[in-house]
Amino acid sequence: MIGFKKTPIKLVLSIFSLSLLSILLIYIDTISNNPLPVEEITISENLNDELSLINTKQIHQVKKGDSLSVIFEDKKVPLNLAYKIFDFDRNNLLSSIIPGDVMEFNYIGSDLYSIEIIKDNINSIVINIKEDISIQKIKKETHIITSYSFGTVNNSFYKSAINVGIPDSIIMDFAYIFGWDIDFIFDVRNGDKFSVIYEAEYSEGEKISSGDIVLAEFINKDKKYLAQRFFDKEQGKQYFNENGENVKKAFLRAPLDFAYISSHFNPNRMHPILHKIKAHNGVDYAAKRNTPIMASGDGVISFLGRQSGYGRTIEIKHGGNIKTLYAHLEKFENKLKVGNKIKQGDIIGYVGDSGQATGPHLHFEFWQGDVRTDPVKVKLPSANPVDSSQKDEFKNLLNSNLKKLIYYNSIKYE
């Protein structure tokens, strides 16, 4: 018979007690470590608050045929407001708008609060639109800044001037001023030197003018040319050399002694050979064959040869963007060629009837830039010297600016 070993009672009680104690400890821990209650946080925003208003503007450039009423309608200016503006304009400031003016319509949100009519860089008309309307002229404060530049020609005068910081407009003015004596294409040489004192107008930190030359100096092949700005009481702003002589050169209105004008400047003339309307862009001077023809002014021969209809023709390029043309010549003066310098009064050719001509005469044209003008009526450039009553004033100004030039040059070489 199999027997069983009796389990000790003490061991059973011990295990039971330990189990009971463990259960009790786990219960106590569970109670003491309950999670904290959840706190609800609500964030709210009042969406009824108005957003800040934005400043905006609309731009309109006035064109030919525009009127304020049409512009206002296009920019949706309320009709009653437009009436108020027109009624308030008792000084007729708004009648001065012209093509090219710029109009700025300024808004806060959707409300128009001002209109500015910009006339140029410093002048404008402002219409303030609040409870009361006001219209006033505004002129910005300006100031003059004087600059100096110096350089030496290396291959190209224009590029050399640009490289030393001279503005494009000043370079063009420089060449124009000295263009009566110097051909800046043919005459300029490497090593030629140039100096210029010039002014420019500024407003609110921005340059508002292309600038104006005060004193200019050019040394071409060791010959010095000088031009001083001076406001002559008879001629206005002019440029004179150190002797008070005008740097401009006068022109002969008629380049030959003639008996009469056989055909005037006429854009609607009936051509005597072609028998159709063809503009006559010059003046015909009737004269005997082989009558000497003189150069109207100092310059350089830019063309010598035959032209269709004109026959034997000479063109002379002068300073100031001026060109003269002489056509229907019998012959040219001996040894003349393109590039020759010509003085006023030099004989350049002789009257003939080459090309399409009904008889011996000189056809003479006077060009200003790309425009042919009437040689009889055109206002020829003045070449008068400084007015005698202002000579001392001119000399004092010239000496003052020459001292500045010497000082600036000394700084340049330090």
C-alpha cells in the first residue's frame, strides 16, 4: 500500500499569509496612484474684431484725348465726389493736366483719400479728400551737387569718360559743346585729356536732372579747348572760351552771292521735272554757272560725290548736330575729300545743273539732327561773345572755376 507524506501545516500558513499580504499591498498601491482628474482648457478668439486696413494705389498715365471726368469714371470715383472736386477747383489747377502726367489714386481699404497728379520730378498737384476737399500745388525741395571728373582717352573718348564715372548725358553735352572745333570721331587721339565740373539737381535723395556742365576742358593733340558756362543777359546760357568768345560758330545764311531765290523751302512743291508733288526740303539759289559756293560754317566734309537726283553733292557736318548740304554742283573745289576740315567762307564747289535740274542753281539744305529746316527762316546759332557789360563778371567766374580745376587735378594726382 502506497503511503503519502503529510504536508507541514506551518508551511501552508506561511504561504497563505504571504499571498494575502501581496494582494493587500497591490490594492493599496492602486488606490494611492489613481491618475489626476483631466482639466479642460478652452481657447477662444473673437472673430468680430476688424482687420487693419491696407493702403493701396492705382496709377494712370494721362494720354492724348483723356479728360478728368473720363479718368475719374474709369477709376470709379463716385460722381458726387467728382462734382465736389471740380467745384472746388476755383484756380483751375486741374485744367493743366497734359499727356504724360501721372495720376496716383491712393486708397485706405476701399476708400479714396487722395489723388496726386505728378507733373515732373519735383512738381505735382495733390487733391486731398477728407471731410473737406483741398487742391494744392506741391514743389519738392531740391539741392545742387557739384561733381568733378578727369580722364585720359584710351581708344574711345566715350568709353574713357564712362570709365571715370561721367554720366552719359554729360558726355553728350561735352561733345556737343566742343563739337564746333573737334570732331569726336576723327580728331580724338589716345592720350588726349578731358576735365569737367558739372552740377546735378537732387530731391529727396534722388537725382532729378541729367546735369549741367559748369566748366569743361579738352586737350586734343596738345591744344587746349576751354568752355565756361555763363548766363549772358542777352543770349541766356552760353559757353565761352577763356577770351570770352562764344564756342558756337556763326553760319552764313546764304552760301553764295546770288541774284534771287528761284525755289523756296516747300513740303508740297510740284517738281518741275517729275511733274508730281514732291517736298522741296531746301532753298534753290539761282546763279550763273561756275559761281563759287562757300561753306556756310566751320565743319568737316562728311560726303563728297554724286547722289540720286542731286548730282554732285557735298555735305558738311558742323557742331551742334547741324549738317549743311550743297547739290547740283558743276564741280568740286580741287583736292577736297571726305574728312577735310572746312572754315566758314571756304570755297567748296561751283554752281551747275548736275542731277535732276532745269538750269544752273545751288540747292542748299540745313539739317538740325534728322530734320531738314528752312535755311531762310531757321534761327541760326548765335556766336556773340560775352556782353561787354559782363566781361568782369565772366572773368571772375572763370578764374574761380579754373582754380577749382587746378585743385581737383592736384588731388587726382596725389
